[in-house]
Amino acid sequence: MSSPPLRAVLGTLASYKPSDGLYASDAARTCPLSANESPHDPLPGIAEAIAAAGATVNRYPDPGCGPLIRALARAHGITEDRIAVGAGSLSLLQALFQAVADPGAEAVYAWPSFEVYPALAALAGVESARVPLTRDAHDLRAMADRITPRTRLVVVCNPNNPTGTALGFDELRAFVESVPPTCLVAVDEAYHEYVRDPAVADALPLCDAHPNLVVLRTFSKAYGLAGLRTGYLVGSAPIVEALRKACLPYAVSSVAQRAAVAALGLGGELMRRVDDTVAERTRVRDTLVGQGWEIPDSQANFVWLGLGPHAEDFGVWCAHRGVAVRAFPDMGVRVSIGSAEDNDRFLTVADAWRSSRQMATAGAGQTLRDRKAART
Ligand SMILES: *Cc1c(COP(=O)(O)O)cnc(C)c1O
């Protein structure tokens, strides 16, 4: 018996595959360095807010996310009508793609970038134009050149997932100014709190002058609420009003809303944890460079190993040694910055891989770097 026909696009999308062993309760503990989560347990104040919200789950959540939007408006010094809250910034990205999905619509984004963009575009019926990164970073000139009258949305992931590279404020501003006002620009700043380079762009101040610009932030990374699914978007009031309509009602749970308000209130303490992660990022990168790896400067809570054809092998190597990382076939491997202990375990595993490769190629007198240099 054949099953009822569904949209053909569903046949082109990959099924979601959780990282090996991560969710197996009986497995020996795997270092979870594949999803860019905060390694820290929730602060007591956040755990208390979650418990308190549990007492009212027989009621629907506030569909307008009132207290959370008021807290965000205060934090950013903007009016409430310029903020939309979603069940993770993913749901706001989905709303964005759906909001522009007229027949023939195209979206431009860099590649590799956040792996979810292609699926959201395909599901919405928006054609994707992927612009290759140049030296692991956005090539804004090439992206601007790729914009046509059919382009309805440009997504800029800054810092970029999975490479960790970040755009400077001046170059981002020049790019936004060059995009036709009829095309939306979405700057995905999921890792904004980890940026330490003062030249790197914060796109929020650009929103005032550009009604076609929206900025996405999330509580999933620096605020440590990945499991609760809360993100938000800042833009002009008319765009925000339309996007709110494109989101499912009641999508943001009452527990998530209460926890996000509590997390904003505890921002100072949470940002000290982010400082720890940033210090670990420096230590991990310096150690890897000392081992002989080439690692782009990361402004996020992960590092990128541009392994090209060896990416999948390295991912399996790590998984077999109890470290879950994220391999992008034929491109590279993204490794989250976790606890100092988990980072140490990864560094040991990475060093062992390099040693084994060097032994394998010792006869030819080549290191990985030599061979890479020979290829290019
Ligand atoms: C993790 C991440 C997000 C966050 O998604 P949520 O749905 O808010 O958890 C958004 N964009 C990028 C690029 C990310 O890496």
C-alpha cells in the first residue's frame, strides 16, 4: 500500500539525527560538545522561577508574552511593539521565511552557516541562494551581488555558526545600506554575548535607520535555557506585528516565559559565566594551535576545525572516544566550548588524532598542514 502523497520537498530533507549516545541514559558519560549549549546548571533563581511556573500549567500561557516583552524592551531601551518573542529564535526564523514565501521568492545566506536555514527555506517554498564563505567568513560583497529582484530575505549569521567568525560593524552597516529596502535583512546574533572583539557588529543600533532589518537573539546559549526554547527578534513595528501573526499562538510556554524573565534579571551573574566560557575558548584555541591545527578566530562558544575531507573521520574518532562534536561532511568540525574538564578531554582526543595522522604519513615526511598547503 502506498502512503498518501505529501509535498515532494519533504523527501529532500534529512531526518533529524541526534548525536550518537548523547541521549542514551545508560551510556558512559559523553562530553556534550556538539550543540553549543551552556555547560552550567541553571542558577537557583531560574530553577525557582521554573518551579513556580509549574504551579499554573493548567492555564494557557500569556499569548502576548507581556512581562517578558516589557523586560526586553527595558533592557534594550526600545518600545514593546518592536519585539517579537518565539519558541526559540528558530521559530522566529521559520516565521521570517514563511512571511516572504510568495511564489518565486529567494533567500540569500552564506554557506556553511546555520544548518537550519536551508530546511526552513525549503519548507516555506523559498529558493535558497547560498554564497560560499571566504576564509571561513561571510563574503558580504558576493552576497550583495547575489541579490536580485526576487530576493526577499538575506540572513547574516554573526558570529557565524559553524565557523565562529564575525563581521565588523562598519562592513555590516555598509552591507545593510546596500540592500534594497524591499528586501528583509535578518541578522542572527545567537552568539552575541560571546563576542569580545570591539570591532564586531552589534546590529541592534542599525534597526532604527533600517525598517527592513531584524535582529534575532536567543536565551538558548549564553542565558542557558536551551531546553525551554525562547528567543526574540527586534525590528520595526510593522514587521514585528506581521511576524507575530506568522507565529503559532501560545507557542512560548508559561515556564519558558517566567524563566526568561528570571534569566534577564540574573544577567550579571550569567554574563560572568560567559566570561568563563570565553576564557576557555582562548585556552582551547591556543592549545589546538600549539598542537598544529589551524583554527579561525572564534567570537562564539565553539571553535571550527577546517578538516575538509577528513571532517567525518574526525567526528567518528571523537565519538568513539566519548566526545560528541558536530561534523559537517567535507567541510569541517564544530566543537563547542564546554566545561574545563570536557574541553581537556577533547584536547587530548584531538592531539591523539594528529599524532596518529602524522605517524600514518611519516613515511612521506608530510604533516597534515604540508598536505593542505600542497593542495592549495
Ligand atoms: C543556536 C542557534 C540559534 C538558537 O536557536 P533557538 O531556537 O533560539 O534555540 C539560532 N541561530 C543560530 C545561528 C544558532 O546557532
